[in-house]
Amino acid sequence: MILTNAQTNKLPSPAALLTVYGLSHALIDFCCAATIFSLIALKKLDTTTAFNLIIWYNILAFGLQAPLGLIVDKLKMPQFIALIGLLLTIWPVFFYPHANLIVIALSLGIGNALFHLCGGQISLLIKPGTAMAPGIFVAPGAFGLFLGTFVGKAGTLIAWPAGLVALIVAIGIWQLEPPKLTYKPKTQPPTNYFALIILLLLIIVGVRSLVGIALVFPWKTQLILGITLVVTTVLGKAFGGAVADRFGWMKTAVVSLLIALPLLTFGAALPVLALIGVFFFQFTMPITLAGLAKILPGHEAFAFGLTCLALLLGSLLAFTPYNGFFTNHTSIISLISISVIAAYLALKPKFFIIQNK
């Protein structure tokens, strides 16, 4: 997928695209979290039913992205499909008290997947081969997820503000023409050890997901510190891509993980140390996204979907009977160390011959 020179002057600014799609991302995640937790609170679902609802929603929202990404890449209609995703996630906010649980889960999960794929595809094509734009696109989702969870659990979801924001961002999506998409897959993989590098990048994503769930921050139940944790997560994702583009993907990924390792392992109980660790731990998110997109040219949505599948698989490990194994210091050190090694090998110029810097 490429942006032709003739079309460049007709396109909106990257800032406008990232503002609209970043805000839409926050809204999508807000709607999904608020609706799911409002359903649990309103219908007083038992623990098993509530757990199954959350798990199946996540399987649909994240597990479907890889196969749906192949379709999105082929259709080359990101605006239209993003609007479908927005519609599928906004209507349940208005009708969830009267809708079937299965219908709600299907609509939210599929809608979430479709929007993420289109927004991710566009962010990766704003300036191909760089990590800053996808980092900025993904970052606001943490705000939406936090606020939606808070509102849903409190039982204070009001539909019309979400509907108003949805209308505004829908107009923005419709009006802002994304980078033009062409489908020109290369006959040869643009890197050595093609499959190995994909696997290593996905391992980094899966480990980040697993460690993020396994880590225990006893202080995050305090509202101010909880909000600070979300802000730190957002800033880590947003700044990680910019730093990586400036200093190199491999150096940034390895150094940021090495900084995060002791802080998260031994400083989780101390807010200042833990927050610094979380900030640097998030740096790899835009790097893995941009790296996969760079070795899968013409398949940006599929690349984005692969990272979401890895996130899902990593998180599911935390809900197995062996989840206690991942919470001790030795396991956290081992997991982050695996990410360091994977980042060094996957992004090393000797292997990743189109590596950034």
C-alpha cells in the first residue's frame, strides 16, 4: 500500500487524521467497556456469566482482527468500514438494557475489531516505515477503556453524550480522506528470516500483555493514582514511537525494556518507580506495530490484527490454572528478558534488513 506523490497535496494533515481516529479509538473502547460492565451491573449477572461475557467479547474483538485484517486490506475502504465499526459499537450504548447478551457481545466485538483495523491501517500509512503515528493512534484507547470501565461499574452510563461524540467523529472520518491504498504485495519477503522475525515481534507483544495483567499494583485502586497510571500508559505508547524513530527501533526497544525490568519487578509497590517502569514498558507497542507493517507491505490491517491476536493470547495465559506462575519476581524477570532478546534479534540490522536506523 503506497501513497502516490500526485495525491499527497489532496490529503488532510497527519495531525487531523490522528486526532479524529485517536478520539474515535477512545470512544470505541469507552463504549465497549461501559456497555459490558453496565450489563453486568444492570442485569446482576453471576460471576461465571459475567466472566464468560468479558472473555467472549475479548475473543471477538481481538481474535478476529487477524482474519478480518486480510479482508480489510483487500477491500481498501477504511473510511466506510471504520464507520460500520463505529455504528456497531455505539448502538448498544442506547439499547443494551433490552438487548440479548450474545447480540451485544457480537456487535461490540466485531465493531471494535473493524474500527481498530481501519484506524490502525490508516495510522501505519500516514508515514510508512515510522512508528510515531500508530503509537499516537493506539494510545487514547487506554483512556476510553478506563473511563468506560469506571462508568459501567458505577452504573452511571448516559447514552446521549457518547452518541454526540460518535456523530462528531463520524463526520470527521467521512470528511478526512485517508492515505490512498494500493495493493502491491512483493514477490519476496523484504527481510531475512521472515517468519522468525514475525514470531519474535509477536512474542514481544504477547509478553507485554501477559506481564501487564500479571503485575500487581496495590496502589492503583486509589483514584488519582489509577488515573495517573492510565496517563502514563498513554504517554508511553505515544512517545515510544517518536523516540524509536529518532534513535532507532532496536536500541529504543532494548533500552526501554531494560529500564522497565527492575522497576516493574522490584518497584511495583512504589507508585513512582512503577509508573516510570510502565512508561518505558509501553515503548515497544508502536515499534512492534510498525515493524510488522514494514515486513508485510500491502497488509497493514493484517499486521495490526496479528498484534491484537498476540495481545489476546498473552492475556489468556493469565487466566489459566497456572496464572500464579507468572506473578513472581523470577517469572517477571524471565518474561521481560525474553522480550529484550526478541527485540534485539528481530530488529537487528543483520536480520531485519529494512530496520529503521
